[in-house]
Amino acid sequence: MRLKSFKEKQLHTTSPHNVSRNKISSIPLVLFICMLTFICSPLTFAEEQKTDASAENTQKTANKVTPIKKPIELTQQYKEDLKHYLTDEQVKPLLAGPDDYLTLVKRYTSANGKGVVILLPEWQQGATNPKAINYLRNALPAKGWSTIAIQPSNKPENYPSTEITVAEQKKENQLVLKEYKSKLNSMLNAVMNTAREYPGIVLVIAQGNNAALLVDIYSQDDSQQPNALIMLSSYRQSNHALINGVNENFARQVASTELPILDLYLKHDNPLVLNKAAQRRAFSKQEMKVYYRQRQLNNTVTGYYPEEELLSQINSWLKAIGW
């Protein structure tokens, strides 16, 4: 009986009617899975395409070379700073041939005006150079001097020369400096024309290489000479094999010119300045140059002039030569 009952139950479970009903109930599930797959597949494909495109764009960006802009020239930076920090009353443009410059003008503030002092910093330095120029620009007006500080040009490119032989170095240096001195002369002549509008004498105070080049320029006939020249830490820069020759020539020009010169340098100064100062003094004595004085000033920071001592040396020398 039990065996018969079990068989009947098994037969009832596996009957065709039950199998068909199970198949029918599974159809909606299959349809649901198919619809879900159909909906998700485009999204997955789109995401894959987006990922591939993003990776491709990233690779292109990485491979693309970004051009590096050249830095702004030092002279242009100085000009922009002067225009930004100083008033329009002080900053005056100057046109010398095709080149334009900036000058800082301050009128004398004393009862009587003595004249004009033109201040020329070393190349690569600003018109407000704190080593000496800026102090004189602000202090001299109280002593009766109007001041015109010039923003100079950059040092000539490729100077000193990088040629292999000494002869080639000398030739290239001469060509580069010839152009630089021509522009410097045009600029100084334009400033001198402005200075002549003021009453009194005209002095030029110049630093470093520019001071040495001015001596060379003033030995020419087409330059407008001031009444006196004051040199601060002057020397001539050049290649190692040419350094002695150019500085000896500079010393001989100082000794031979009739222009009154005050030659100042520091105890702690550029080594080349210290080495060549004695040569200028010796040549001036040999030529018996009357209006020449050389003084060494004590300082604590290399290259920086003691302010009160600097002004005292200038005033005493001007009185000694009658001004």
C-alpha cells in the first residue's frame, strides 16, 4: 500500500500538466532578464566609449608640447616697476632715435639751484639702484641739484664673446660694444638736451662698465660733454685674455681727457675694481691731470656705498674745483 501510494504521488508530481505549467511560469522571468540585458548593454557600451575617448584625450594632452614663453627682458621689468610704483610726475619718457627710455626727474628743493646731476646706473641695474644711485637721486635735490636718473639698457647680448680664439673674441667684442656705445651716446645726448633746460652746470654720475664706456664716448667729437664726471666703482668687463688690455686703455683715456673726474670706489668692492684702481691713479699722475681725484670709501656691505660719506666726498670735490 505504501509503495503504491508513493508511486501515485511521484506520478502526480511529474505529470505533463505540471511540467507545462512550470515552463509557462518561467517565461516571464526569461523575458525580464532579456529586457534588462538589452537596456544595460547600450549604457555599458557608452561608458566604455566615453572611457576610451577620455584616455585618448589624456594621451594627446600628454604628448602635446606646451611652448615655453621667453622671460620678459630685465629692462622691461624695471620700466614696468617704475611706472607702477612711482608717480607720473617723476617718470618721464625719453626718445633717443628709435629707442625709448625712462627717466626719473626730481627738481631741486633748496632756495638756489646749482644745476643738474644725471645718474646712470650700471647695466643690468635699475634707476632706483639702492647701492648708491637711489640715495643720490633723493638726497641731491635738497643740496640744490635737480636729478635725472636713467633706466639703462641691458648688457649687450653675447658679451663677453664666447669665440674660441682671442682674435675672434676681440673682434666680436668690438662689434657688440660699438653698437651699444652708439645707443648710449644717443641716449646721453638726449638727456643732455633735457638737462640744458635747467640753470647751472651739468654733472654725470655713472657706475661700473657704463662709467668706463662714458669715458670712451666723451673722448669722441660727436658727444655732448658734461661739466664733470663722477665714476662709482668703474671698470671694464671682458674676456680673461683681454681684461688687462681693455682696462689699461680705460686708464689711459681717464688720464688723457680734460674732463674733471672724481674716481670713487669701495674697500669691499668688485675684485676687478680693486685691482685696476691704482692703475688709473698712476696714469693720471704721469699725465699730470689736474682735475682728477681718487678716493676709497669704507663700507660694510660689498658694493653698497656709505651714504653720508658718498655725499660728503662729492660736495668737497665740487668745492675744490670751484663749484
